[in-house]
Amino acid sequence: MKFLAATLLFSLLGIFSAGAQTTAVYDSVLAKRLGGNANGMKNYIMVILTTGAADIKDKKITDSLFKGHMSNMERLAKEGKLAVAGPFGKNELGYRGIFIINSNSVDEAKALVDTDPAVQAGVFSAVYLKWFGTAALMETTDIHNRIVKPAQ
């Protein structure tokens, strides 16, 4: 009985591990287009948006700034400069969101972030960090656009 149970267990483990294994096929054209190194990695600038010094009470102004903030992110993504962006949940650090900028230059990232109306108005401040991650992030915008349900 123990032998049968052990055989069944090892058979199931073999099936699960075989299903988890994939054979990657190197795509040199894609790697070159995305700017990845031999390990599929590249440099970015991670921007942590924090709560800025501005304290704007007028809802029309803040709505306008956030509309501009969203439009600016869409533009940067279309230009291939913004790989990933998103907000944080409420937290005690004052962190509001992140941008992963497709650049190796903090100065270029600052110039791009400075085009954001919410940053210009002081709603957000920014912290800039060099970051090394998968070049596949550059495919995120295209994938995201394919999974967003059209407005009804």
C-alpha cells in the first residue's frame, strides 16, 4: 500500500512539474527591439510619486490636474517612454504611485515627469531611482490595451 501511495505521489509530482516547465525560444529580433541584454534585462528609472506640498481644495482644479495627469501618462506610454505606471493604496509613507520610465538617464526621466500637470502644480513630488528589470516591461502597454474593456 505504501509503495502504491508513493508511486502515485511521484507520478503526480512528475505531471505537475512537467506542466510547469516551458521551453523558451530566444527571439533575437524582439530582444533587440526591446533593448534587452543577453539576460533580457535593461535599465530604467523608477519614479516614486509622493504627496507634494500643494494643498488644492478646489475640486474643479484637482479634477483638471488629474485628467491632465492621466493624459500625460497615456502620451508617454504611446511614445514608448512610460513602461508601467500605477497608484499605491493609502499608506503612511505618502507614496502615491510609480512610473517606470524607459530611460537610463535620471535627467531625462525628470524632464518627462516634469511634463505632468499634477507634478507641475505640486500635487506630486518625485523620487528617482535607477532600476534594472526585464526588457519585457516594454510590452506592457500593448498587452494592457488588449485587455481593457471598451467603454459602453
